[in-house]
Amino acid sequence: MKEKKNKEIEKIKGKRRRLRGIVVSAKMEKTVKVKVMRVVQHPRYRKYIKKYKNYIADTKGKTYEVGDEVIIEESRPISKLKRWVVVSKV
């Protein structure tokens, strides 16, 4: 029975989204702002456009510099704006 529960937990944990971005701001304690770029095709003109979005991510006490490329993962709400955690530095 315990093995089954562990497998279910792993499945849930495996479905969390991971994004790759660049640290834009590291002024806060235990928190960084990460800019993530994605490429989207325009619906009418079919031209590819770069879209950017900033995410507030928890660092778990590690320090990151502006310009570092990091991977962030979705998590439970940590504060009002923090819903992401920095997993690793690329």
C-alpha cells in the first residue's frame, strides 16, 4: 500500500511545469525575478513573435546574480506573488 502512495506522489510531482529563464532582479532576500521568453505564432500573419513574462521565484536561501540562467518549477503558493521555486542554475 505504501508503494502505491509513493508512486502517486511521484506522478503529481512530475507534472509540475518547468521553465527556463534569466534572473532580472535579485534585490530581495530569498527571492528572484525571472524573465521567461516564449515564441508564439501570430494568428493572422503567421509571423513568430517573442513574448516575455516575469515570474517571482523562491531561492530557498541560495544566492543568484542578475543575468544567471535558471530553471524554475511550479509550486504551492509561498506568498502573495511567489508560486515558483528555482530548481537549478544552468
